[in-house]
Amino acid sequence: MKKSVEIPVHIIFWTMFTVLTFVLSKMYLESVPDAPFAAHFTYVVLLELVMGLVFFYTTFFMMPWAQKKQNNALTLAAILFVLLIVFALPAIQIGVLEVLSSVVPHLLLILLGVLFFNAFKTE
């Protein structure tokens, strides 16, 4: 992929991510109006965006370093694992489904960070 499209692709991706987070959160609140975060909707959407950015760009920017040595790759995996645990801690108090709904999207963002890195590294 050409380097000149990298920034627009990132902008489009994060715009779509934010819209999807907004829509899914609204749908959830319609089905569960007394959800714990109902009064803090905007905060939750912004927090999801920030967490998504952290997971994605930690992966994306640390991939060149992680590819140099196996120990570096293990260190990156450990960092991402600790971040997953830290961001999932608030959901642990609510239940297993909430923990999975917190962890799975972030695992997908880690995978997308790797895919984006591989798509743009050839240029």
C-alpha cells in the first residue's frame, strides 16, 4: 500500500471505530437503560476511543522493535497483556461477559495494529 494513503486510511478507520462504538453503546443502552455507565455515555465512548488508540498504536509503533529479537516480541506481548488486564479490571466487578466484551475488541485492535503495520511497511 502506498505511504501517501496511510494517514487517510488511519483517519477513516478511527472515524468508523468511533461511530461504531457510539452506535453499539446507544443500542446497548436502549436494551439496558439502567446500565452502570448510562449517565456517563460520552465519557464511555471517549474512553473506548482512547483505549483503542493505546492498543492499536502500541502494537503498530512497537512492531519494528518487536521483530528485531524474540525477547522484544515477548516484552511487547507482556506489555499488551498487562494493558488488557488493567483495562478489564473495572469490568471484573460486573461479570465474565463484561470482561470478554472489554477484552475481545482490544485483542482485535492489536491484530489490526499488526495488519496495518504489515500493510504499510513495504513502502
